[in-house]
Amino acid sequence: MINTRPHSVDEPSPLHTSVNQTRVLGVWAHPDDEAYLSAGLMARTIVGGGQVTVVAITDGEDGFPADDTRPREQRAAQRRRELRAAMEVIGVQDVRFLGVPDGGVANAPREVLVDRIADIIRDVRPDVIVTFGPDGVTGHPDHVANSARATEAWENAGIGDLWYAAKTDEWLDEWRDLHDEFGVWMTEEPTGVRRDEVEEVVDLVGAELDAKRAVLSEHRSQTDGLSRAFGEERYRRWIRQETFRRPNINDRSRDALAGSVAS
């Protein structure tokens, strides 16, 4: 297990950690998913001498206002540039794009996508794979399908631990009014996890939080508007915690996961 226990909030938080050398693979639906949900974990892994690979299943080309009339290829290229720049902030050099159309993860041929992710797992041989849980956190259909495909690929490859990004009950309670105000959840609020269900909680302060904020700043097409709307101080508090859990008996089986979205 990688050690990502946070510094005390009363202590300075320089970018050093006791993380053992390890390999972390993140499998995410869109550029910026990796930043919001795991930038702190990735930074601690890199600083600890480990390796990180990030996979973006789609290029996120639909994540622009309706009046952005540029061709999809140009919007996709911008999102790829932003992801590469964001990862450079924390020293992640291995970034891979699968090129599935944005909004189309559930409709991509299931076996082909699962095999592609499984091949990456075999290539990277990660100690830990981080991805969305079955609820997709925000309920986005791409996130939900991402979880299903990544979970099936992990089971097929049989390498490493699988961690789902999650939110604690306490975090959801703290930010519920803000989420309601800005309509953060695409469907219903995700199911929170109790502290005793959590594998790791990464709480960021000081230089570590600064680094995560810098990562998100490189995803400016997606984050500038939200950070302005929240206000900088509140936005920083909102992004500071990353939570991960292992799959458990309440999660759907591999077959149910694979069949929960259209092939």
C-alpha cells in the first residue's frame, strides 16, 4: 500500500512524502478528471520516487460552451494540450489518450475498450489503479461507463489494487449547499462513504495544495469559470481532499458492471 497520510494542518506541507516507490495508473473519462480527483495522490507518488501514468479515455471535446463553433478536432487538441501541461506541473510524463468520442464511452465497443485498458495495465504493471466508482462521482454517463470498463479491465489483467475515487459523508455534508447552488451533480448526489470504508484520504495544505491548484489552473477551459464562481478561497478548500476506497461487496459484479451500459 502506498502511504499517503496527510501532514498535520498545523505543519508546513512541503512537497515531500514517505510514499514508497510505486506505480500509479489513473484511468479517467476526460482531461481534468484526474486533476480534481487525484492530483495530490499523483504528486506525492512522484515526489516519493514513484511513477504515474494517466489515461484519458476521451479528449473532452464537448466540454465547451455551445457558442464555441470550432471543429471538434481543435477543441480536442486544446484539451490534450491542457492535460499535458497540467501533468508537467507535478512531473507526470506518461499521458495516454484513447480518443473515444466525448459522451461516447458507453457506446464504444466494450470488449475493444476493455482490452485497450487491460493492455495498458499489463504494460504499466501498476501497484494501484485509480478511477471512478460505479456512481461516477458526478453521475456523468461517461464516468459511469469509465468505471465499468476500467473495473473489467483490472479484473481481466489481474494486476495491482483498484481504488475508486469517492467522497466521504462528512465532505458531502460540508459542501451540500454549494453543490445545490451550482448544480454540481448531474444526477443525484453520490453515495458517501464512511471513514471506516476509506482506503486513503489525501488532505492537502500548503505547498501540496498550491501544486494541485496549479494543476487545475492548466485546465483553464474547464476550471477558470468554476473557480471564479466559487471564489478562490472557497475553491481551494473544496479541492483539498481526495478520497479513495476499494471495491466492496455492495458494488456490482464484473458482469453487472459490464452490462450496466450499452456495449
